[in-house]
Amino acid sequence: WPFYAPLIFEINRLKKEKDAVILAHNYQTPQIYHGVADIVGDSLQLAIEATKVKQSVIVQCGVHFMAETSKLLNPEKTVLIPDSRAGCSLASSITADDVLMMKAKYPGVPVVTYVNTSAAVKAVTDVCCTSSNALDIVNRVEGDTVIMIPDQYLAQNTAKKTGKKVITWAGACEVHETFTAEDISELRHAYPTAKIIAHPECPPEVIDAVDFAGSTAAMIDWVKTTKPPRVVMVTECSMSDNVASETTGVDFLRGCNICPHMKRINLENVLWSLHTMTEEVTVPEGIIPPARLAVERMIEMSR
Ligand code: 13P
Ligand code: SF4
């Protein structure tokens, strides 16, 4: 931390000078999450908070689709991402043409799109969802069948809880798809007294084997309210680091993977981004209204 202090100090000073706010996802490193972020949260919380921002500049510490969502909700503001290469295996698994093809194959079936997608994909779909409201949104759209894209596992995990037929796409999160039921039984064997919790981007057999599954914010809330003496968070590694420094009496055990995309963002490039006002995130004008509508419908349906 002493090594980070000058960078943190300078970023916080520049934020005021540039009239900027930093939105950071729960998977950002503790030095970003605790040191420079103004607002932290899961994808839904960040999208909602983005609608309330007063500052003229948003620096998104997260991956590209999150910065695009902020831009969609604030087209008049400058949205910066410290490294535009911060992608997502889910967002890159599907294109707008793929969605149009699915719509042609299943005419009239509503399309529920995970926010982990490009603005172009959002623009051709009916409503977005995040891991925290997926079940609600699927239940609330009309009809007894939905297309849920692109995460096959989030879709399968949701399908197990809704009475509707869920048509899936073959996308997966490269961080969560590698966890297996065997991993969970090994963790149970190694740490018999620990609670094990996981993100719903994990395959269904993993979700079936854990004590709780939820969005990144739901997992944090669960740990803070349940206060298990020992816990394994089966998700991105920074989650435990961030919650550990806010929680006493809980032992955090390792059972995580690193998201290389989230980890492209660091204090150095956050500082550079504010200093140079780069890299600006833009969305083609024609795409903004329909993509924004899909995100706004989600926010409205989550109230
Ligand atoms: P949350 O919406 O739960 O924060 O998930 C975002 C994400 O990218 C998880 O991998
Ligand atoms: Fe995408 Fe997975 Fe990284 Fe989340 S953890 S940003 S879903 S690759």
C-alpha cells in the first residue's frame, strides 16, 4: 500500500480537477476498489448508479461492455476506460447478426440479453438482464418461452428455477466455466467447515453443489450478513480480497480464478486515463437509442 499511495493520491486529485467519477466493478483490485473508486458494485448496481452521475466524466474501472453501458445511459458525458482491450469472453461470443439469426429462427420469442454483451447486440434485443435479476426478468417477459443469450450457464441455471422454456446460446465466461463439481468436492474435503459460494456463470453442477449462488454483490452481502467463520468464494480472486478488508471474523480461503480482462485495469492506467482523457468509449449514434432502451427496460423491471 505505501507504494500505491502516490498514485492513489494523484488519481483522487485529478478526479476533482477533471470533474470525474470512478465506477469500479467488484472484480477490481483492492487498490482500485478501496483506493480510488467512488462507486463500487455489481453490473446492475453500476448501471443504476451510472444514471445518477453528476460529474461530466465517468472513468469505468471494469470491462468494455460496462463502459459501453455507462455511455448508453449518459450519451452526453465523456466515458473513459483505462484500457479498451479489457473485453469479456461472453461479450465476444455473440454478434448482432447471430441474434438476428436466432430471432428469425424463433419469431416472436422475447430475447433476454445478459449485460455482458456489446451495445450492438443489446440494440437488437428486447431487454437486458444481469446475474442479480435474470430470474425476475425471464419471469416477467411475456410468453412461456424466452431466448436467453449469450451465457449458456446463466441461462441453464435460470431455466432450473423458471417454469419457462429457455433457448440458450453457447457462450461462457472463461473465468467461471472452468470450475467443476469435482473442484467443489475437493474444496469440501480440504475445508470441511467452510461455506462455499459461487457466481451463477458457473456450470449448473457447480451451482447445485454450493451453499449459495448469486451476483457479485449478492455474494458480498451473503458473506457480510451470514458471517460464516470460513468461506470460499468460487469466482474472481479480487472478490475475497475486497470483502476481507471490510469484514472481521471471516476466514477467506482460496478457490478462485483471475479474470485477465478485469486485471487490465490498474492504478497506472487509471492515472494515465485521467491525465490524457483517454480512452474514450463511443457508441454509434444509431445504436444508442435501441441499446439504451434494452438497458432501461431492465432497470425499470428490476425496481
Ligand atoms: P455481476 O453482475 O455479478 O457483477 O457479474 C459480472 C461479471 O462479469 C461476472 O463475471
Ligand atoms: Fe467476462 Fe467472465 Fe471476466 Fe466477468 S469474469 S468480465 S463474465 S470474462
